[in-house]
Amino acid sequence: MPSAPSRPLWGWTAPVRGLLLVSTVVGAISLLVKAPRGEDAPAALPPLIVDPNTAPAQVLMALPRLGPSLVGRIVAARAQAPFRSIDDLEARVRGLGPATIKALRPHLRIDPINDQDADLSLSSAPPMAHNAR
């Protein structure tokens, strides 16, 4: 009985396997050459800093440790009255504990509330005299 013809490993001949090996090595070397180095690495993104009185709910969702329910409570509380400080935010929003506030502090900035009133009071003040020297 004639023997069955020997079949190459995985059905690929030696020259094809050699070509695949060479192309894999060349590809790996090119990736290593093109990989960013320490000085070529992209710059880190700046931290996200928002005012909880004006930030949209979608932006608040991007902050650490805030989920849909906490964001909903923040939006509801600021609709009643703007937050005057981060401590005020913590006191008025149920579910914001010390760990969450600690994680949020670097990302929150509460702007002064009455900017327009402050601008009006400055514009109604008498002009300052300049001393000539």
C-alpha cells in the first residue's frame, strides 16, 4: 500500500513559514523603533476642574466616585440654591461622604455666586484719583 503524502506542519511549507517568521520579526522591530520614548510620550491631560453650580450633569458624571444618583442629587440641590463652598455641597447632598469629598476636592471649584452684583457695585463706585508723582 502506498503511504499517504506527508503534509507540512499546519499545511504550510518551510519557505512560507520562513517568510512569515521574517515578516513577524521585521514588524516587531519596526514597532519597537516607532514606540514613543519617555520624551516623546504624550503629555498628561490636565485635571478636570468644574463648578458644581454650573457644570452639566454629563460633566459631573466624569468626576470620580459620582454616579447617576449622586449627580441627580447635586443637580436637585443646586436648583434650590447654589452651593457656597465644598463643605456646603457635602452638607446638602445626601450620599457625599468624606471619602467622596476627598476624591472630588481637586476637581471642584466654587465660583463667587453674585458676579453681576459685584460688577454693578464696582461700576457705581466713584472713580479713584491717581496720585501724580
